Amino acid sequence: MSRNQAIGYIILFIGTMSILFIFTYLLRIVFSRMLTRRYFRYLLYIFAPGVIIHELSHIFCCLIAGARIYRFSLFRPATDEDGNLVLGYVEHEVVGPVRSAIIGLAPLLLSGFSIYLIARALWGPVIPLGAVEGTTFLPVNYLRQIASFVASLDFGSWKTWLFLYLVIVIVTNSGPSGLDIRNSLLGLSLISLGLISILGILSFRVSLWTNRSFSSVVVFIVHLLNRFTFVAALSIPVAIFALLLFWPFSRE
């Protein structure tokens, strides 16, 4: 991997995750408003798998981050003291800002991986996990791989419709709540600052790339970011579709 490729992957990760964050947050608002309508309350149970995966993502990252979990509910619709609809929750100990960001944004980070795992369970390794290196314009890789997968779907098969249903309910419930954002804001700022620092070093301290230890660490980070970028790219078109689908039903 070249220095320019590493810079490109980091920029693409920041851009892709920012786009996914915006659309899933808007989708969460629209979906919540739609559920306040009397005739759409029954959708709670149709979208239960997405809620369960949302809470499991929080739990998984609590375990990874070493945060003690006090109690949780994977799916139990209720109204909080402010009148907001709560579908599930995970209560955990207070941890540092970076770990809080990882836990708070877990559904956003892991929704794409859930889609990847479901596709793999249904059809095997039909979606390559990550962009193929060597392409000058990296987004083209992601778009080609996603388009190739969509084109391969057999809409006469029950597997395809099960997959599409699960994808929509997972992505719809992947957006961060207001509480998740507040808990993640400082940690997210620190992570962003770290990535920007790496970009700055790669851009202006070219000689450091020749240091094997430094370049090896950066390559490891970039490969990890590449995986998150690709699975996030899987979620973005679904989030846009669901947002457009639910928008008319959320208006007064």
C-alpha cells in the first residue's frame, strides 16, 4: 500500500461515515415520528429484529470496551418520562470519552457488518469485505462491488426478500439517538482529531512513511478503516431509500 492510497482510504472513511451518520440520524427522526401515528404503531414489531441488533451492537461494544453492563432490554417498547418512545436500552457504567463513542455509535458502525454476515449466511461469500486495492478512485471500487452484488440477486427467491427485509429494518434502527450523540461527542472529536493528525503526518512528513514501524501501524489502521468504509457504503443507499419511503408518513 502506498502513502497516497493510505491517505485516500482515511479520507474516504471519514466521508463515508459522515454521510451515513447524517442519513441514519434523519431516518431515525422520521421513523420515530411515523411511529407516533396511530396506525403505524404495529410497525414496532415488524422492525423488532433491527432494534434487537441495535441493542446487541451496544452490548458487543461494551464488552469490547470493558464497560460493565448493569441491565439491558433488547426489545421492550415503552414511553420514557419525556414522552419519547423507547424500544430497547442498554445501561452501562460511565467510561472514558473514546470508549463512550465506540459504545454509543456501535449500531452505526456494526449495521453494515450485520448486512454482510446475513448475506454470507444466505449465499456464502458473495460480497467481498473491502475495496480492491490498486484502483485510483476508491469509491468506484465500492460502487462496483455493491452494484455487482445487487445485480446478482434473484428476486424470485425467498432469500432475496428476507435479505431486503432484514437490511431495511437493521439500517432503519442503526441511527444514533440523541443520548448516543451526547455521550459520543467528545470521544468522536478525539477520534476525528487522531485521524486528521495521521492525515497531516502522511501529507507533510513524507519521510516518516519510510519508517517501517510507523508505516506498518498506519497500514493496519487503514485496512481496519477500509472494512468499516465498505460496510458503511452498503448501508447508505438503504438509509436513503428508507428515508424517502417513510418521509410522507411522518408528516403532520
